[in-house]
Amino acid sequence: MIVTSGKMCIFFVCTLLLIGSSSGYAAKSNQSIYEDPYDVAAGGASLTRASQEGVLFSNPALMPFGNKFFRWFGSQFSLIAAKESIEFGQSLASGSATSDSGGSEEEETAEREKFIDDVFTTPIHFGATSALSFISSHFGVGVVSRFEPDIKGTRFSDTGIPAIRAQAEGYGAGVVSYAQKLFPWFSLGVTGKYIYKAEPNIYLDFADQARIDEIRSNPQALINEVTPGQGLGFDAGALLFLQGRSVDYRMAVKVDDFGNTTFTESQEPFKQIIHGGVGLTFHNSIDSLHLSLDFRDVAGAYEESVVMRSYAGAKLVLRNYIGFAAGLYQGYPSYGIRLDLIIVKLGLTYYAREMGSFIGDDRRNIYIAYFGFGI
């Protein structure tokens, strides 16, 4: 049901984003299509320790290490919004309340100019994820969906006319994972995943009258171009786990999209990429501090910078009920808190994400609020 609704949501939103624009698809980066928000708060470094459904996508070899057969059975939902989008919405609400306060003609003109600039330059970034899964020490199955559009304009493009860039990441996936300890200190895991996905990346210059006329004359052709593609892929992971009385050591290797994951509807494939990670955990029976470092896409298949492939973080769990996390997500600070109230999970995450091609190009400051229910 979640996969179906995710597919419909992807199709609907991508169609809205693409009306009146030229089409294209953004290539996937080194990140997984689904990350648990608590793992994101810890800098996204999850190869050696992941939360809930994140295990299935981060590294299935983690499942046998947990000292219990049932790891998780439940669902989780999150809301995503950029700080810039929230502040712009608040300014609009505040402006509507004071718009009739009066002022000189020059002041009103200046306010209108500022409003127009804000409309074209403030990024609109929001989204949601949902997940339902059952995970044991050897077997996991789940369905997830993620929808995260990003829209940003410029009042004056190279042609002197307003332009808009619209991007979106829309996924619905069903996954099945299996893992086994080959030795008390070493495990292997595999994940099969069936994915619906659409990743439009569109730039529209309103001076391109020829393209606008083409869309108006044949809108169905555009809609056909953005129909979500379907693909079947496989991941594999390995974990070396050396457990001590109060200190544990972990090393992980993961292969995503073994042999490349191809899709229908002319969408770009997910390239095969290799990740490596190390972790160190200080613990007693009910408290723990996990430090981790991941380096994604070791061979550089997606040709991203070293910083954009690097993730580092820490997770502090107290009394098994409250967790704090902090880290560096692609070089940007991240942090968050998570409460485990027996069958209810609550949390809030902040992190920054780069929408451009290099660090500092086009940053988004993002909040994630999430709610989970399960055991």
C-alpha cells in the first residue's frame, strides 16, 4: 500500500513540477534512497550502526548483531522542510497581517520589490517519508516511500527573464534482506529491492518561447516523459565486529546496486558503488556512545568530491530511552534527538544538504520531524 501511494504521489508531483518546462533526470548520488532520520542526525554515517529500516538500506550485515531475535516491527513517518521555506512562509503570514498598515508609495514599492525577489530566490524544499518493516536477526522485509521536491528561481537569468529550476526525488521501494554470521565476529548480508523512482531536474527560462509553445501543443508527451520508472536491484554488505567488555570495534564494506540497477521509462540507472566504514562503540549494559566514519562511493562512480562522499558522526544512547546524535553530513553540521517511549518513537533532526555540484554551491538547511510506532 505504501509503495502504491508513493508511486501515485511521485507521478502527481512530478507532473506538476514539469508543466511548462523542459524535462530531464538527475543522476542519483552516493546516498541511499532511504535514510533513517536519526542516522542522518549522526552525520549519515550508518554503515557500522543503523536504526530501524535504515539497516535494510545502510548495511544488512548489521542484522545478526543485536543480542535479540526481533529487532523491529513497526512503521515510521517523517515530515521534511527547509529552514528557508519555513521562514518564507512565516514572513508571508506576517506580511499579510500588516499589509494594510499603510505607508508611503516608495515604501510600498520597495516592499513589493522585496517580495518579488523573495519569491524568486527563496528555495521551496519540503517532503515526507514513510516506512513499514519487520526486521529480525537474520531476515528483514519492508516498504518505504520518499518524496522530496526542491524549487528555486531567479528573477533575472542570463536572458534577463525570470527562470525556475525544479528538482524532485520520488521513490517507492519494497525490500527483502537476509544476513548470516559466518563467524562470531563476521557477518554477510544481502538486500533485494524493487524500486519505483522519478528524479526530475528541470530548468525553465521563461524566455524560451519555443519550448513553451511545444508543451502547450502536446502536453501529453511531457507527462509520458516523467512517468516513474521501475527497477530491480541488489545490495550486499559485510561487517567485522570485535566485541569487548566496554569497547567494540566495527569495520564495514557495502556494495550498492550490484551490476547497476536499470529502470524502465528511459530513466538513468543507479550505478554500482562501493562504500567503506569504521566504527567504535563505548558501552555498558544500558548506555552507549558510537563513533563512526563512512566514505561512500570509494571508486568515484558519480564523480563527486571527497567531501560530498564523507560522513562522520556520533550517537549517544542513555538508559536505552533517549538518544542524542551529531555529526558532519558531507561537511555540514548535523544533530538531533530521539526518544524511545516503549512503543512510540519521536525525534527531530537538523542537517544541511548540498543541492549543487560542490560544497557551498546551493545549500539547504533541513529539519526532519518523525514519529514511529512499533516494538
